[in-house]
Amino acid sequence: MFIETEGTPNPATLKFLPGRAVMGSGTADFAAPEAAQRSPIAEALFDLPGVARVFLGSDFITVTKSDEIGWQALKPQVLGVVVDHFISGRPVIEGEAEGPASEDVLPEDEEIVAQIKELLDTRVRPAVAGDGGDIVFRGYRDGIVKLHMQGSCSGCPSSRATLKHGIENMLRHYVPEVVAVEQVEI
């Protein structure tokens, strides 16, 4: 099994492409070992010293490391875990998928929110996924769009610039009701 690796804008995160579906549809973000109980591959990755976050995308896995370890030491271990997992045939996620998180949206804003989500899905998500992450809509109130960054985008030094200069400007251009974009944590 050949696994391709790519750097991301976040120097603490690498993107691993196993050449097959990982999640298929949807994503899963594990910010700590305790959160990874439903994912055998995420649990195995967290067992490695220095793994700080695991994100599962449609066809990729991003791993964020702590400052205590370098990629030269950690990358071969991550590759081993990923190969072992896919060879074993175990599922990436066990049990029922988590339901969608609640969104802070007023009923009268549903048309605006539909436009925002369409732009996020067609123009933003593919670019963010290319960098090993995902962006999740969390709400819209009084012209402010609330988004949550996942994967390599979470904690990335350039994520704030991406939100403010890229996503906010695009949304404001296409949806005049949008006045700002804010990053929120779950």
C-alpha cells in the first residue's frame, strides 16, 4: 500500500493520502485522545507519542503533532499505523455517526443561510480540504457568519487570514447581508 503525504499551511500538520476512501462522506475531527473512542484509527494514532489532533476527511487523514516531536521521527510511525489499519479491514468509525451540530440561525434568515452554505460547499470546502482541513457552518446572526475550522486549519497560523481576507470577502461579495465572519470553537 502506497500512502502519499503532503504538507499543509500548518507546519504542525501533515496530510496522509492512503489512495482510498477514508470517511467517504462527511468528516471527523478528534482534538484529543478521549474524543477518539469511536475511531480505531484515530485511537491508534493518538497512541503514538506527540500526536495532538487527528482529522479524517473523505480520502485523507491529517495528523497534527505537538512541539515535542519532529516529523522525521513521527511520520514513519503514522504511516505504519495507517497501513496497518487499512490492511486489517477495520472500520474507520464504529457505531452511529454523530448527528450534525446545532446551528444558530433565525427562521427568517434561512434563505441567506442557504446561499452561504452553497458558497461554502462549492468554493471554500474544496480548497480547505486540499489543505487537509474542513470548515463547518455554525450559525448566522445579525450579518455575522460563524464558522468552525477543523483538521489542519484548526490552530493554523494562517487560518485567521483565510477567514478574514478570503472567506469573509467572498461571502460579502456574493451575499450582501454578510458583514463579518467569526471563528468559533465547539
